[in-house]
Amino acid sequence: AQSVAQPEDQVNVAEGNPLTVKCTYSVSGNPYLFWYVQYPNRGLQFLLKYITGDNLVKGSYGFEAEFNKSQTSFHLKKPSALVSDSALYFCAVRDMTDTGRRALTFGSGTRLQVQP
Amino acid sequence: KAGVTQTPRYLIKTRGQQVTLSCSPISGHRSVSWYQQTPGQGLQFLFEYFSETQRNKGNFPGRFSGRQFSNSRSEMNVSTLELGDSALYLCASSLGSGMSTDTQYFGPGTRLTVL
């Protein structure tokens, strides 16, 4: 079975400071990892994904994520936070070896609050 | 390219009724997945359709069903509504190429309230 943990319900950061939203995963095989963002009353918006290759993945709106296989983590980062980044962030995983299952397993979400 | 569209955006129903939600995927996408989002359970997978066939199913009762049409549009139906069915129902489309690397793109959701 696959699972995702987002240990922080909320992350607070001042505008202009770097931000990190944590995610750890568990899969039987190798993972495909995704980050999505959800603004109020909206669906999920795709930010970035890790398939294979470089451990540092760059995505939309200046976000990047670092894949660490030994720590089974896929933390989302941004060098300089904006107030407009305030939203709910979801990490998701799919087991690469489970080709019959394309459903994503999501973490519980982390609310990012960026203060002016 | 237009994104995933879902209709209606908001629905209010009473217990025991049934409801049908609709989803139009991104043009060229052949796979449609449905998820339920609630504050208590988070995001949970309902089912996935590809080429008018259900390819995967989550752990939901038989009251939840879906179908996909030849143009890839999908509908989901919930019969005999319960209070606990109140949720945001999200539809996601992907190419459906069979590759697990497919990215799912989500619609804005349908907010269902059961009274």
C-alpha cells in the first residue's frame, strides 16, 4: 500500500523568506511524486512532479521540490515566499511499479500562510 | 487549451435523493478520475474511467457509480444520499496513455451539500 504524510497542518512564513512544506511517502516500489496547490473554492492546481532523474525538480510559480530517496521525502520549497502563495498544498504519490493503478494517494494537506 | 470543467459547481440535496455530476476533460485526454474531498477524510479516490470502461475503483459503497461517454466526458452518480456524502467532488483528467507518469489535471469541483 502507498501512503503520504504531511507532518505540518500549517506553515507560517514571512513574505520574502524561504519556505519549505514537508512531505514523506511510502510505496512498495519506486515513487512518482506530485505537488498540487488548492486555493479557496477551487480545484487542485498542478505544481510539479518527480518521475526520475535529477533530485531537484522545478515547477510552476518559482516552486521546486527535492526528492530524497534515503529519507523517502519530497519537500516543496521556494526561495522567496509571496503573500499570494498562501493556500493549501497537497503532496501525492503513485507507485511506479503498480501499473494497474493510476490513482493518486494524497497527503492530508498543509496550509501555507505567508504574512506581509 | 480549455481546462477541466465540472457542472454544476454547487448542489444542495436532501437525504435519500440522488445526484448526477458531470465532468468534461481537457481536449485529447481520455482518462477521467473522480475524487471526494472532505475535511475529515481528505482527498479520496473514487474511480477512474478510460475509453468508457472503469479501470480502477476506490473503496466506496455501490451507491457511488460513474460512467464515461465516447467523447471522454464523464458523469458520476450518487444514489440514496447520506449526510456524510456532503463534500467537494473533484474530477481529474489525464492523457490516459497507460503510463504511470501521467499528470492529472483537476477541475474546480462540485460542492455537494446534503441536508
